[in-house]
Amino acid sequence: MKVGTALNMLAQPGRSDSAVFAEHMQLGDLAEPLGFDSLFALEHHFTGYAMSPSPLQFLSYYAGRTKRIQLGTSVIVIPWHDPIRIAEQIALLDVMCGGRCIFGFGRGAARVEYDGFRVPMDEARPRFKEGLDIIRLGLTQSSFEYEGQFFKIPRTSIRPAPISHPERRFYGSANSPESMKLLASEGLGHLIVMHNEWSKAAHEVYDFHKIARDHGHAPKPPIIVTNVSCAESRDEAQERAITWLGKKWDSVDNHYKFSDGGLSSVKGYEAYNKIGRTYAKMADMTHRQKMTDTYVKIQVVGTPDDCIEQISRLRALTGLDHLVCEFAYGGIPHELSEQTMRLFADKVLPVLQRDPHFTRPPEIVTELPPLTEETVFVPA
């Protein structure tokens, strides 16, 4: 089983962006020496929700500072970019890192980002599909041309050409049934940001795999991104998680504006209506505490032994074979996030990488657990 880490640079009041960024870069520099298998970068813009506007540029830095770990995106938001530029940057990173990269894609859900890039949000899904087609052509053909609704591309080539087959390591993140169908039918792997009860994640994986099979694709084990609070005592881990994961709600709504319900009227985002109702109730502290408690329960929280047991259960439910851990979230002090990362690397990582229970191939999900009623949503 592979285990990686992701960097989510949340801006902090009273501190410079560069100071916050530097602390996360220190965590990134620890990934390979501590034995992690991968390092993932997000893409967000404008609000400080995650100060990572260019994940491929960010990972190019680590391509030169690492030798072994995989470098991944979670995610590149295709509709915000010229797909030719994405293809060029993927190919260049592939050459620079020797083919050890993974690429996650998504369509984004923040109006502030769509407005900032002057892209109509109701075009998100068709732009995603068209962009994905162009990126694949650019990475697999010596030359190509394209005639679509949004892009008309004369015959061109991507140079330097990639040295591996990055298109075989494409994953997608979906938060609506329609997006899930698109990603699975295109043969992408499933990248899950853990935002729902694990039973719901199991159903998502099952449905994703079924759609993939129906379109002639062999299912891949999912990649799952989760927050981790690991401490020597269960109480300490729980307290940290409640405090710092609880602080995510305001940063999420500040960025996505879910609470105003506006997304439900945007074509392609109708499924976000329920999310808006959830966030609209966050001013009620009883509801907010309930949501925080539930959100903490669906992350990986506890002693090292607790974390191993929880990851084992998550793997049994979802067929997980690559876990990506966030140790710095909600503005948690740097020394606490590094302490957590080091403890996890010392006590949990060796078990996940070497114990036969985790090293054998995961089983593809074929049986589903009962669904629970609770729903939580915190995007990446």
C-alpha cells in the first residue's frame, strides 16, 4: 500500500503568506526522508483557501529535490486552463521527474475562481470533457489537431514529449453523479477526498467501478485523500482534530459560498443544493458541533494503533491502495503538524508499507455496507 502526503496552504490572519507557505514547504521536504511514497499538490486561487495556484509548477520544484517519491495533483481544474498548456506542463514534469507522477483532475466548484478566470461556470462539465480529450491527444500523439466547441487547434505537437505514459495515471475527483459517470466512462481512476461517511465512500467506489466496467475499462483501486490527527494519546489526537478540523468550516464557506445556495441554480451543479442547506445551518452552534464531530469521525484520528485499525477498515470498504494524508489543516501550528507527521511516519507508515495485511493487492469492492443518513461535505 502506498502512503503519501498533501500540502494545503491555508492563509492565516496576522501572518504573511510567504511564512505560511515556507512551513508547508518544510513538510514537503520531509516527505521523502520520512519514507512517504508520494507528495500531492492542490489547485486553488484568490481567497487563500489553499495557496497553491499552480500544482504542476509546485511539483516541478520537488522533482529536483526528490529521487523516489511520486508527485501528484489533487487536482488540476481543467476548465480554468488552456488544455494545451496543461499537456505541455504534464509532459515537462514527466521528463523532469523521470515518469514518477500521478495526475488528478477535477472541474472545481467555487464561483470566485470561475469568475476570476472569466469562465462561465455552467460550461464547466463540457469544458472539462473537451480539455481532457485534448490533453490525452497531446500526450499520446506525435502531432494532432482538434475541432471542438471551445477549442479549435491546428495541427501541433507537445515538446518535449513525455518519457512515460502519464495518461495511464489519470484520476478524477467527482462530487456529483454526473461527474462520476463522466470520469469513470473515460477510464480515469477514482480520487476521493474523504468528505462522507465511509459507507458512502464504499458505494461511490462500487458505482464508479461499475460504470468503468460498463464502458470497457478495468477498475483501478481508488486514491483517497484524508486528514490525519495522530498522537500518543487518543484524547490528544481527538482534541487536536476537533479544534483544527472544526476551523475548516469557515474557510470552506468563505471560499465556496455554499451557504448562500447559489450553486443549485448553476447548470451542472444542481447536486450541490443539499450542501448549501448544510452550510446555511452552520450559524447554529449545535449543528456546527454535530457536523464537526461527524467530520472528525470520517478522518483518521487517534493513536498510531487506532490509525492503523481505521485505515485497515477503510481499505476493506473501498479497496484503497494509495492513501494521501494531510497533516496541516485549519491553521494548525506548524510544530503540531510536523509532530503528527513524524509520529505517523515512525509508527504507522512501516506497518502500511510492510505488513502482509496491507501489502497484498486490495480487493475490488463487490459487496456494499448499509448506508448511513449523515452527510458531510468539505471539498479539497
